Amino acid sequence: MIWVILCKDKKYSHERRMNVIEEHRKYLLTNPIKILISGPLTDKEGKIMNGSFFMVEADTEEEILIFQKNDPIYQADVWDIITISPFNKRIDNLSS
């Protein structure tokens, strides 16, 4: 099943995010879950990261919760609001 994970950072957490960003990137390279697409959310100028977006494949929401719990950004208490939702892909212009 495909899932979307949307994580909005806590206010004033940018410094904490940047302190663990390399650990976060290394964690993602270990393939802890099948990531289809991911990247940071940013301000409108596209310069300051203020959240994270993931589209993943997982059988259960529990797999996602484990993936998140082990993420250095999560462990650094950067994310404020985390939304996890099943996703029914109908259009995919990225794959073509």
C-alpha cells in the first residue's frame, strides 16, 4: 500500500533540524522503508526547510511509525504535526 507522510516542523526548530540533517540523510540511505519520493517542505522562497514529505510503500501503519521513530529528525523533536494517510495513486507524471 502507498502512504503519504506529511511532517510540519515546530516553530523555531530550524536549528535543531540542521543539526541532525546529515544523520537524517544517512538514515534514509539505509532504506529503512521503501521510499517512493521524499524531500523537505520549504518556505515560499524555497530556501528554509520547514517540514518533510514522504511517499512510501508499507503494509501497515505500524511500519511507518517505526520508520519515523528511528529518524534522527523525529528523535530531535523537530516535527510538530505528522499526518500519515493511505494514498490511492491515480495520476503519476513523475514516472514517465
